Amino acid sequence: MNHSKLVDAKKGPEHRTLSCRLNNLAVTVEKEGGSHFTKASYPVRFGYYSEIRTSEYEFHFNLNGDIKFIRGLNVNWPHPSEWLKRTDGNDWGYYSVGAVLNHKGIFDWFGEYYLPCLTYPSNAILEFNPYTDPHISSAFAAWSQLYATLYTSRCDGVPSGIKDFLNLVVQKDENTLHEQSRKLHAIIGGRVSVLPPDTRHVDYEVIPLNIADGCLYHCNFCCVKSREGYQPRSWDSVLVQIEQLKALYGRNMGNYNALFLGNHDALGAGDELIGMAASEAFKAFGFANSNMKKPMLFLFGSVGSLLKAGNDLLKKLNSLPFYTMINIGLESVDEQTLASINKPLKGSRIREAFKKMLEINREYANIEVTANFLLGEQLLPDHTHSLIELLRDVPNSSDKKGAIYLSPLFDNQKRGQLLNSFFEIKKLSRLPAYIYLIQRL
């Protein structure tokens, strides 16, 4: 048994994992997961984390002692490759590989081997509520019982490093975790109502930093964006957020490699504010020495902000120490559909933005632009026809960077018919096409 103390969040070759038995619990501190996010249909952990195992469950904690994952180990657990995950926004999601659904093709739908089943309304194309499964409900009860057990346990003779970890865990009861999420939202000015779909590449593990508020367009289909007018944040506001976020994330900042510049149209904030915010955050958050490699930058952009983006902005983004992914809401190229959703743009502007997306992806090695379009029965037939035509005619020289996300609109529709429409579009698209899963933070 190694009695060395816990080391700093940034690990070196001298790092040693600590393990011991505490009554019926197997405790392991500072386990090393993967240093690159990978796509797999089995449980993979990233960065550094700690673990407590009972005979029936596996509990994983981040470097601050916050509960992060729960996975069942007995035969009653729905599937050995599925797990529960808690976000920094204090939401729980159940990661399904589709076994219980008796469906195949989750990767075709989402570009991932799992479907995060959320506890709040989203636009996932499947009707599946895992939280009604008593075996999954029992996992939450098991976590409560584990917390109670740790709170009352004596740690005499336990190595100091493990004792330090257990002391962190017992400080993080439900009220404390809720308060942490409240502080996060207070720092950035409110909950992130939707993350860019591209954040799936880092399992939605991003540090949010808001540099602008509001939206240029107020489409009537949208339920996640602010109704406020568009306004960039001041530089002082950005600096205060960075300072407070660094303190809030603490040691666990070492497990992040991704920054989300928010909120709904950060691209419109201009090259100076974007560049300064990204550079200062990269330095303050220590991304260069993160446990996770390949720093990533995510942001939303509007049609207007994309078309306005000049060479100065694009060159600055391309030179940042991030791989930058920009997600643009195009919605439709059909004039009547645009009018019906109250998007104040012409189809020609949408096509112009789509063309610029392809050009950026071809010309800038460290920038990738993706686009969102709507999917729904209530949309006019010309919407689907014109979208298929647009995606089918993508030139071979597009470099195949970028992806298309289709956002389902639900209005007394049958999800099976939506899937048929999705696969019709996906089959003919020369760019990868996936369902847009609305996930908040």
C-alpha cells in the first residue's frame, strides 16, 4: 500500500495511485484515465479521477471530490457499458448504448456510441426514460447510502492521501453540489441553455465563459435562446469571470482542455474580444499543461456574424492555441420555411453562409465550421428538397471538414417518420449528418 500524499492536478511521471480497503469499500485515489477523448461503446474515463467500489456499484469522483459517474456492477444493471453522469450544472444523464431500446444505429444518429438520456426535455429523437427503471433509481439510493457510510466512518489507519480524498467527498453533499452549480451560473450570468453540438467531441466537458448576450434573430421555433437584443460583454466582465471560474473549478481544472465562449453568438463579438478572451482563458486555466491533450475552443455564430467575419478574425482564430469549432444556425434554405419560422433572412444569405463555411473549412487548418438545419413534418416539403439539394451538391474540394446537425421539431409527430426523413437527408449528404441533441450546462 502506497502511503504517499496526493499530488497536484497536473500529473508527472512520478505519480502513484493510492488504494486501500475501508470496511467493504475498495477506494482508489488519483486513477489515470485517457489523455485524449476517444469514441468507444464501453466505459472510458478521461483525465484523473478517484473511485469507490462496492459489491454492486462503481462511483467515480473528480479531483475536487465531486461525484461524477455511477455504474452498476451486478446482473440487474441494464447494460455493463452504460452509466450515469453528473454535469457541472448539477444535471444527471444516463448514457445508453441502445441495448434497452432494442435499437441499433445510435452512432449513425449522433456520431457517438452512446445516447445521453437527460432528465429535462430535449430534442432526442427517441422516447426513452431510463429513470423509471428501478435498477437505475436504485443507483441514486446507493450513492446516498455510500455518502452516509463515508460520513460516519472512522478513518484510523487510512493512508493520508486517501483520508484527504474521503474528507473532500463528505464535504460534497447534495446541497453543496447544488450551490456549486448555482455559483457557476451566477459567475457567467445564467445557465447555459444549450451547448454547441460539437462539444460532444469532449463529452460536453467545457469551461463556459460568456463574452456576449442575446441573439440577432428571434426565430419563433427556438426555445433555448434569449429574447434580449445582442450585446457583447465588457472586457472587465470577461476578466472577472475568468478569475472566479478558476477559483470555482480548483484542482479539477486540470481535467479540462475545452473552452466554450458563449453565449448564443460569440462569433459576433469581434476579433479583439474573442482573441483576448480565448488567450487569457487558455493561460489562466492552464490548458497548456492539462491532463487532457488537444485544447478545444467552441462557440456559436449566426449567419450574420459568419458572413461578417473577415480575414483578421479568421487568422486570429486559426493562430490561437486551440482547435476551434464554430456552430452556425442556418435552419433552412427554403424561403417560405424561413418566413414561417420568423427567421429574417433570405435563402440566398443562407446559401452564402453555407458556401463560406465550406471555404473556411478548406482554408484554415485549425478552424472547423458546422451548421444546423431543422427537421420536422410540419415544415414545408420544399425545406427537405432544397436541403438535400444543398448537401448533395457539396464539391469534392470541401475537404470534408464540418458536419450537419438536424434539430427535430416535435409537434404531434411520430418519431419514426422523423428518423426516415433524417436518413433520407443523411444518405444523400456529402457531409456527415447527425441529430442535434440539446444539452445544457
